Amino acid sequence: MYYTLHARLKKTEPDYKSDLNLFQTDPVQHDSDQANSGQTNPASPVSTLNNPICIENVLTLSPAQWEKQKVSLRFPPYAGLENTIIRSCKAEIYPRYISGSLCIPDRKRLLETSFCFTFYINESSIVFVSEDSVPDRIIETMIHRYESQDMSPELFLYGFFSEFLTDDMELLESYERKLFLLEENAMRGNIHDLMPRLLKNKRELTRLRNYFEQIDDMAGQLQGNVRNYFDPERLQLLQLIGDRACRLQQVAQQSIDYCQTLRDFEQAQSDHKQNKTMQLMTVLTSVFFPLTVITGWYGMNFSHMPELDARFGYPLIIAISLGVIAIEFWILKKRKII
């Protein structure tokens, strides 16, 4: 799809046969040609150090279309080789263009799938290369949202990247509510499935935090305006993207720290239960140790043990054992051991 930034963001549908002629009004010259002609290439960075270039076109292409049209769009033939594998959000500055990639996590399946595509910026165009229609859907939304505003490349990039951060604060708040509920269950002693749920939430929050950090770094690269592609007076729009991503990153980090706090609490609860169990075992051992001594003493079966032949020997041993147990429980209760 083709879009223009002439005052308004508008969708255009030029004839495919004329695509190659759309951006050839100022072809890129080779260095040898420039040396022979003695002229400076208008597309070179030297001619744009003082005056920002006006980017007027936005395109969304498939990978195959990009390979066919990138030279006619005034990108070098090697453009795109740096994005053969998309693993993160980033922006890289090259002598004749800016290259970047976006790896947007699926909010419903954060640990499974991501929407990935690349973008390229030069003195005349912003090109999104994707195998699906995600960029087109975002731009169609922007056409309706900014239909009454004058569009600029800076405002376009701000609106485009903002679409991927729109509901993220609400998403992070939903994670906070989940963690609060886990904390309440833990306080009630329901911690049998706390650790697996905590680990899942922590992994998802870490994925979001890394994503926000990458968006912040990418916005910083674009804000640097090294190739002078953007109006310096409007760079604050790109800074707003970085600031927003930075705030989201901080909120995500707070939730990750809260997960660690709950994990420490769960570990403390488990240690407390284990200590209570060990204390009970110690008490039982202490209570029955005297009875073990008595049993071992009278289990020797010597011939001259008067208690064995006494009429009340058996009831006497029972009474002594019960008395010993009662005294031990009284001592343990007095010392608040039980």
C-alpha cells in the first residue's frame, strides 16, 4: 500500500507499472559519477546537514516487493541484509538510510508469538516490510485518528509506534491485580500453586519489560536525527515515545520486583511450615525419650528384678509413664515451646 504525508495522511493506489517511476525524480548517483560531474548528490547527507529533508511517502511492502522496488525507492541494493532475522525492536543508522525492526509480542500469548516486520527510512520515504497486514491496519487506524491534523514524518512515527503501546498500561495494571490476588491467597495459606503462577507472570512481565526497553532505545536512535531526516523542532514527538516506553518499563520492573517479593514470601512460608514440622518431631522425641529409657530398662529381663514379680508392678509402670509425660508437657507449655 502507498500513503502520502502531504498535509494529511492519505492512502493512494498507484498503478503497479508506474511504481518504478514514482521516486526516480532524483536518482542516487554513484560516487564515480559525482566525481566526474562535479555535482553533489541531492540525496547525500552533505546536502542535508542544515535543512531537514521532507519525507512525503509511506509504503507497506511484502518482502518480495521490497526486493524489487528498493532501488527505485532510492535505497542501496544491500539494504535489508541486516534484517534477515528479526529478534528485537531496534533502529540502526547507515550512511544512506535508517534501518529498523519491530518485534511486537502478542499480548494474549506473550511467551509464544510475536508480530515482526522491518522498516526503512531515507530522504523521501518510510517503508514497512511485512509478510502480514499489521502495518496496514495500524496506518488505516491512524488515517481516521489524525484526519483533522496536519501530518508530518515525526507525527506519523509517533502515532505509528504509539499504537503498539496504547493499552500496555492497562495490561500492566491487570498483572498487578493478579499479583494482589496471589498475595491474598498466600496470606490465607493457599500457596500450593503459587510458585508456578508466579514464574509464569514473571516471565511474561520480563518479556514486556525487554520490549519496552527496546522501544525506548529505538526512539533514542531516531531522536538522534543523525541523517537529518526529521525536523529538529518536532523531535520531541519521538522523545515522547521514548519517555512513554521508559515509564512502562519502570512499571513492568516494579511488578517483576513484586513477583520476587511474593516468591520470597512463599519461600518463607514453606520454611516456617518446615520449622513447625521439625519442632513437632523434636517435641515428640523429647516426650517419648523417657518412656524409651523405661522400656529399655525393664526389657533387660534380669532374674532378680523385683518389679517383674510385684503384684502392682505393671500398673505402677503405667502410672510412672503417664506422670512423666504429664510433667514434660507442663514444662514445655510453661516455656511456650508448644
